[in-house]
Amino acid sequence: MAIREVLGLYRDLDSAVAAADALREAGFSRSEFEVLSNAPYPEGTFGEESGIHRLFVFPLIGAACGFAAGLLITGGTQLSFPLLTGGKPLLSIPPMIIIMYEGTMLGALIFTVLGVLFESRLPWIGRALYDPRITQGYIGILVRTAPEREAKAIEALRKANPEDILTENGNVGKQPARS
Amino acid sequence: MQERHRLGEEEITRELFRPLVTTTPMMWVGFIGLGAVLAIFVFAVSWMFYWGLGVTGLQRPNMWGFMIVNFVFWIGISHAGVMISAILRLTQAEWRRPVTRAAEVMTIFSLMTAMLHPVIHTGRPWRTLYWVFPYDFWRNLWPDVRGPLVWDPSAILTYLTGSTLFLYTTMIPDMALARDRTTGWRRVLYTILALGWRGNERQWKMQTIAGFLLSGLILPVFVSVHSIVSWDFAVSLVPTWHATVFAPYFVIGAIHSGVSAVVTLMALMRWLFRFDHYIRLEHFDAIGRLLIAVGTGWLWFFLLDIFFAIYPQEARELEIMQFRLFQWPFNVLTALIFIFGYFIPVPIWIFQRFRRNVKIMFWTSILVNVGMWAERYWLIKPGLMRKYELTFDWNWYRPSIVEVSIVLGSFALVGFLLLVFSKIFPPISVWEEKEGQHFAQQLQVGKRVVNAIVREF
Amino acid sequence: MATHGHAHGHELQRTWELAPSDVVHSALRWIRSLGAGRRTPMLVGVVLFVLGVVAILAFPLRQGFADRQAWTYVAVAFLYLMSTAAAAPALSTALRVARSHWRRPVNRASEIWAVTLIIPFLLYLLLLPTFPGTEDRLSIWFGWPLSPWLWGALLMLALTGTGYLFAWFSSLPDLAIVRDHGSPAQRGLAAWLSRGWIGSHRQWRMYEKVVNNIGVLYVLVYVPVMTVLASDFIIALIPGYFTAVFPAYFTITSFQAGIALTIVTMAVLRRWGGQADYLGREQFWALGKLLLAFSLLWFYFWWSEFIIFWYGRTPREINVLKLLVGETYRWPFILSFAMNFALPLLILMWNPIRRSIAGPTVVACIVLVGNLIDRIRLTSAAFSQPDSALLGHAHELHEVPAAYVPGLSDLLILVGMIAGALTLVLWATRYLPFPSVAEVVGGLWLRSHKPFKHARLIVIGKPE
């Protein structure tokens, strides 16, 4: 594997922020590590850029699809079986508007949720380092980097008083092994 | 004034997951009691299926009775979820955090219960479903979109799909939390539902945006749902139904009863699950203030409906109005609607002392919903019982024991589903509570320290 | 449409970083800089107003009260002022009650419109004699003695009184500033109005309570007044127009116009009133969202009525639709539909436009014109029925009347009355400083920048 992962676990926010700083000082770019937590912190807490996303496109596409579906169903069923009811026109637009409206909103809602999942990269079934303690309130800092920089990453993570440091080969402990 | 408790991460998780792991005696009482009523409900529905609709009080011209009234009522209750959760999210009201989850779940369960009613009301639901779904394009057989009965399913399905997706999206982080600390079948379930959630910055950012975006999208749907339900009645020419005000009037009534139901639920959660640290008096205070405005708006529409029904001074409208204002049992219902729906609760809510009293809030919210059920009945039934140009006959409607059981059973159904939900999923959003702690700040002016919050958007 | 950088509002508007003394300085600058800038528009306004009054005297009044159609544009002016100027103070109350603190620089901009209430009140008194009594026609008074004249006038009097009280109380602390620091010409009235205000702790507590309560009272009077006006001026004058939702439509769309008026006032203050520090993107964005919501409600309330009539299809419903929507006033309707609903939706649905200052302002201008066209459509349709068409509890519009085309005098009346209202507001700005010191200073400490690790946060105080 060309990419190696290192996960540092921190008990509190201060040391996690310090770890992010240490990584940046050690020359790791912001795209090489991510912060895992059990609840959101205010945006920018770890010095992250707010990433580019295209979530706002999804509801528009969904709305267009839903609108088209509503138009087809309502217009199509009225025209393909022309039956006069209640003195209303054969192609009655007001009732069409109601169903097209619901179709539009349904499309927009479904596509928004799809968009949220897509932009969050969920469902995610790959393997990556993770620790259940993160949902307990620990903050995880996951570095993904080239194998030769792995040691450097561990060293940087150790500077900020980690609780544990996990690599793909197991727990390497918070202090370097004495030789 | 917001009172704030600084709670540890572990403490929040443990307390909010408590209903999942321990079943208190009161919860057992709830399960058994509601289960018993539910059994009666199932029996009544089966009885009706077996013997046919003749066992109900329905007869010409009263073809819509308790079941349709109850349908309208439960659709109304379902409006609370969005009302609370979407509006409070959009306005970043801090007091939403402990309320949103329960309100959304109530939306979904009451919507499902509501949908059940028109289906069983057809007497042979399997045939109804067979002829309606899917559309039979081969033989050109399908419902006419010009009839409002087609709008209903489209609106309700949109709302149900939307609110379920909304609830699920906001539940994913809590599923990950549950996944990391359970074993056995629960772990399998939560692992599947968590979709591999890890909680990185991007995922949290998407959560926040999704909250706003979905709220904005679902609000227009929620307004349309009860409007469309009201048009089931209003686009016909039945006197007292054919009123232009029906759509907004139904919606504001729905908000009134739905938000009151959220108050009921909040009180119950406080008592059953001992969530005193989360559902605090300030939350009752805030929701009580909201209810004053909602209730007064409802009263305005209620009066508009009555006054402009009398306004044309047409015999057929006047007769029915006379009948429902002054004749037993509708005169009692009128009084009930006014007194329970407005004149007892709203003056009480004006006083902060009462708004901060859980028991008083609980009982006033129950009163509102008694009044609102009466209002639904009062709106729908009288117009059908009387003869006018287009009907052949007139008759009283007397609900049978089967229908009464179905109505009582529907309450048990929603309650039971809510209890089951809180045995499987945390009834208060855990991550949102923790987020609230992360975002809590304080400002100091002179000697006064004011609670503050980080602006999210 | 990707979101970049710190687009999520992690910047604090300059307002909240000012010191209290800065705010006071701005207000003092305002009251001391009364000069030619305001004199010319006021002069123009007075001239137009006088022309309007002359037009009323020369045309409708000479025609007499029996010819209601001659009064059409007096009624349009009246209803338009009721929908805009009288609705704005209600917005101020709504924002206060919702406890949103961004509103603090906005309140004055909407409350100041309460000073114009005397004009619609007088117009209403002029219009009352054109209505026949309600004994022999359909009306919401159901033939109650002396209706609609006495009871309508009492309602309007209550609204006007509450409005002035509201404008007065809400500006009490600022009037005290004018009293103490204004020019001798300003001092007289300000001193009289702010007698006894010394800014003690007790007075401040009373002030907050009283302003809130009078504001709520104003809304509680405004809604019934609009309900009655919608009924007396429109519904009761169109035979067969049986609609319960119309009063709600009329009130809700008035709130929409009130929001639009506030936004336009803010834009003017920003551009020509030196209020750029106080009225920024935060306020325009928030009110833009509200305007969008109310534009959707415009459609909702119109549609609620339309779909019932369209489905009912009784001859009288068809005739009402022909009159108001389909035939006689088709173009005013289409314009009103576009300007009150379609354009606001299509423009404001885009977040970057909502978040700007120009976006909401442009839409607010469109809505103000759209509301006027809507009121012209409704009033012209209603005022073209002679008494004979209403008496005997007429139930149906048997003949759809022709459209009423305004003449020069009608336009003079309309423009004159609006100009009169604007002149009153300009006059009031002599005594009411912008920004409102009491409001803005009271909110300064509720918002601040706070460094948090690597982020710079906006912290919002929640004192309640």
C-alpha cells in the first residue's frame, strides 16, 4: 500500500489542536490529515479550510426531475384518457400544479439526502483506522501519508500529549520505545 | 434566562442512552397498557374487515365519520415535528436541541397512523391498494388527478418520505455512537444504519448544512400537506366545507395541536426517562410563548371561518351553523373548542410562572388536543348530516363501539411506537446535545454573565 | 455554486464592534445635520400632498358621496397606506417578540412609519359616507346599528392611537437625547414628549415592558382592523364574493408590503442617511428571508381562494373569478402575481442574492409596486358596483362590470397621499435620530468576536 495511516487519539480539544499544529509544522498539508470527533466543533477550530462542495446542486436536479415526473403523470393521464368530469377542462391545470408541486418537493428532498450522503462519502465500507473511543469524546487525528513519512507523522503526533497512537501495525504507544 | 448545566461527554451519553438499556417500571406500565389498547384496536379493525363497514356508524349520507376525523387529527399532530425542528433549526434557536428528535419521530408515527385510517376506512384495504398501486396503464385505469383524493397520497407520501429522510440523516452520528458501544444484534443494526460514519470535519459540515437545507425544503411541504387534506373537503360543494379559508385554517390548527402534542411529549419524556437535565423548564417556557402566538392565530382563523360562513346569509349555511352552534351535541363541542382550545390554556400560558410548571404545561397541552379533536369533528361532521340541494336524505351519525375503539387505539398505536422507538434509538439527539456544549459560550458585561452561543450560519 | 472560504458568516458586522459612544455620536450627527438634504424632498412632498388634497376636493368630493366609483383612488391610497406604512410597525413588534437581536438597528426604520397613520385615518373618515348602511346588504356587521360608520371609525381610531403611542414610547429614550442635545428648534417638542425621562434603572425596565406590550397591542388591533377593512372595502362591495380567506390574504400581504417598506427605508437610510455602519448585510439578509417567506404566503393565500372557486364553479364564483382574475382585471392580476410572488421567488431563492444588500432592496421595491397594483385591482373592482347592486342582500354578481381606468385626478390623489406620508416621515426624522441609540447600544454587548483555537467565532448572547 502506497499510503500509510496513523491515528492519534487525544483526550481533549487543546491537545488535539496542538497535534494539528505540530503536523502542520512538520510539513504535513491540511489534506493529509483529518480530525475525527463525536460532535461538530465550530468551523475552523482545527485551522481547516471549509472544503468545496456541490450540495446545493442536488436539490435543483431533484426538483427538476420531480417536476418532470409530476408533469408527465398528471398531463399524461388526463390526455391519454380524455374524460370530462365536473365540467372541468380536459387538461385541468390547477390540479396538475398541486401534484407537480409535491413531485418537485419530493425530488428535491430525496436528492438533497443523496447529496448529503455523497458529499459525506457515505455509506463508507472501506477500512481505515478508527477507534471507538472517538465517539466517547476523544478526538482522533488521522494522518494519511507516504510510508516514508509515517515516522515523521508519529513523531509529530507524539508532541501533543496523545492518549494513544495507532498505526496499521497496531498501537505504537504515546512515547517512543526506549532502545 | 437559560440555565445551563455543564455535563461531561460520558454523562450525556449515559443519560440519553438510558431508555435503551434500562426499562423502568413506568415504561413497563406503558408498554403493557398501550399494548392492551392496541390489541383492542387490532381486534376492532379485524372485526370491521370481517363483517364489513356495517359494524360502524357510517350510513348514507354520513359516509365519512370517526376514522376520517381521526385521520385529519393525526395529520395535524404530525405537523409538530417540522414546525419545531425546521423552524427552530432555521432560526438557530438554542432550545431546539432536546426537542427536535422526539418531534420528528412523532411526525413520522402520527403520519403513519393517519395514513392507516383512509386505508382501513375503505373496508377492503387490500382491494384498494390493488386497484390503485401501481397505475394500470395497460387498461387505462387510474384515479383522476382532478379529484382531490389523489392529491392526498401524493402530499402525505412526500411528507412521510421527506420527514423520514430528515430524521434519518440527523440520526446517523448517533448510530455511530451506538455502534461503538453495543454488542449483538444491536451492534449489527447500528453498524448498518451508521453507514460507516467516522465523524470527520467534512461529514460534520455536511450534517450542519443538511439540517438547514432539509428544514428549508420540508417547510413548504408541511404547509401543503394539511392544505391538501383540507381541500378533500373544501373543493366539494357541501355547506360549511366549501370555504376558501380551509387550507390555512387547517394548517394553523395543525400547528396548534401539534406543538401542544410536543409539550405533552416533552413532559412525558421528562417523567418517564428522567431527562431533567436536557428538557428543562426554559424549554417549556419558550414553547409556551410560541403557543400563545400560534393559538391566537388559530383563533383568528376559527372566527374568520365562522363569520364568513354566516356572512352570505344563505339558508343552507345558516341552518347548519345554527345546528352546530346551538344543538346538542355540537353546542357542547363548540364550547369545548373555545374553552379547551383557547380560553383556558392561552391565559395560563401568558404567565411565565405557569409556563415553567411541567404539570400545568402537560395538562394544558392535553386540553388543547381535546379541543382540537372536537374541532376536527365539529368541522367535518355537521355538514354531512343535513340535507341540501345535492343530497337525497339526512341522518344522524352515531359512532359505533368499533370506531371508538379505533380512535382510542390510534392513540395507543402512536404511544406504543414512540416507546418502541425510544427502546431502540436515543429519543434525544446525543450529538446535538454535545454540539450544544461545544458551542456554548459566555459573555460578560459588568457583573452580569450572559449565556451565549456560537453562530453557526 | 460551491461555497468557498469563510462564506458562512463568520464575520461580524461593524455595528457590533462599535463603542456605545460611537452610536451616540452617530445619532447626534443625525439630529444636528438637518439641512437642505431633507428640505427639498419635504417641499416637493408638501406640494404633491396639497395637489392631492385639491384633487380630492375638486373631484370626488364635488361628485358627492353617493358616487362611490369617483372615490376609488382615495380608497386605493387609503388601503395602500394601511398595507404598507401601517404594517411596518407590526413587523417591528414581531422582531422584538422573536428576540432576535440583529433587529435592533431596524426597529426605528419600521416604527417611524407609525407617524403617518393620521393620513389613512382622515382618508377613512372621508370614505365612510360613501358606504350605505348595512341593514339591507351583506356585510360582516350583519346590520348592526350605525355600522359600518361608527364602529369602523372607532377601530381605526384605536389603531391610530396605538400606533402613535407605540412610536412615542419606543423612541422615548432617544427623544431625551434630542431634548438634551438638539437645536433649540427641535428641543421644544422633544422635551415635551420626553418629560421625566432620566434613564433610571426602573424607567428602563418599564420601557422594555411597555414598548413590548404596546407593540403587541398594535398587532392585536391591526389584524382585526385589516379584517374589517378587507370585508368592508372589498368583500362586501362585490356581490357573490363569499370568501373567508380574503381578510387573511389582505393582512398577510400587508405584512409582506410592510417588510418591503422597511427594507426600502433601510436602503435609503444606508445610501443617503449615513447608516451604513448599522444597516448591513446581516439585516438585509434576515429581512430578505422574511420577505421571501411572505412572498410564498402571497401565493398560498391567493391559491387557497382560487382553487375553491375554480372547483366550486357555481355561476357566482365564475363571475368573481372573471372580475378579479380572468377577464376584467386580468393584467393588474398578472402584474400583481408576478411582482408579489413570481419575481420575489425567482430572485430571492438564490442565497448569494439574499445575502446581498441590493438583492432584497430590489425585490422590496418590486413588492411595493406589486402591492399597489394589487390594491388598485381589488379596490377598482369593488368600487365599481353601484349601491343598487348590493342592496337587498344581493348574492351574485350578475354582470361583470368594465374595468375602471384612472384619470389624472386619481393619480394626483394617489401620489399626493403617498407623498404626504413620506413628508410626515421626513418631518419625524427631525426628532427621531438614526440609529436608535436605545436599541443599538442595548444590543452591543450581545454580539462579539471571540478567538477559539484557530477559528474566529461570532458569539451571540442569549440574555433571555
